[in-house]
Amino acid sequence: MDYEQLKLENQLCFPFYAVSRLIIRAYQEDLDRLGITYPQYLVMMVLWEKDGISLNEITEKLILNTNTVTPLLKRMEAMQLITRTPSTVDQRKIIIQLTSQGWAMRESAAEIPLKLTNKLNLEASDVQIAEALHLKNKLYELIKVLDKSSN
């Protein structure tokens, strides 16, 4: 057996991993300026879209486990970006809400996606914006397939 299936260049997962890491690295300077990590940025985006949602809704939206998100939220609460409150309807549910400081951060964060696009300089590269958008849509399709198969 020559083990071709174990070569890094033959792995489907490696290019996804590498692109993810490189994109997060491109975000780093802007996130450092905000004082948050990339996972915290994802939580903030979820809450800027819909505030006052349950912990479970956040974990579902980000496709993360509760034990991954809970410590993240505790740190964000200590930073005074969010509050975590038991639901008045079901005490087992925790409702996550942005604080005024969390809402204020949205203004500074609003420029980050455009800055990333500029950093990637897609128009000047071999990857055009339309291709990148097509790839994003295909990735969401793949996420749905993989998420279904893992449940």
C-alpha cells in the first residue's frame, strides 16, 4: 500500500483548515483593536443580528458545543459586552443580551468585512469576488450536508 490517502495534498480538510486560519489571521489586527477574539467576534455578529437569544440558539448558529461557548460567554460578560440571564419562562435556558458597550462595538466592527475584502484584494488575484461568493455558497451547502451527517 502506498498510502496516497494520507498525503496532506490529498486531504479535503486541509485547504479548508488553512484558508480558515489565514482568514482569521487577516482579521487579527482589527479584532485586537476591539479587544476580542475571532470566536467572540462571531458571537457578537450573532447578537448584533438578533439580541436576547438563548445560549442554545447561539451554539446552533455557530455550530459549536455548549461547553465551547459557555466559557467564551463568561469572558465576554466579564468584559461587559454581554449579560447572561436565566429565562423568565424556563430557568434552564440562559438568555444572552448585548450591553450598551457591546452595542457600541458594532460601530467599530462595521468596517471589518470591507477591510478584509481589501486585504484579500480579490480583484487583483486569480480569485474573483464572484468566484469567492460562489465558493461561500457552496461551503454553506457542504456545512448543511456535514451537519446533518454528524447528528
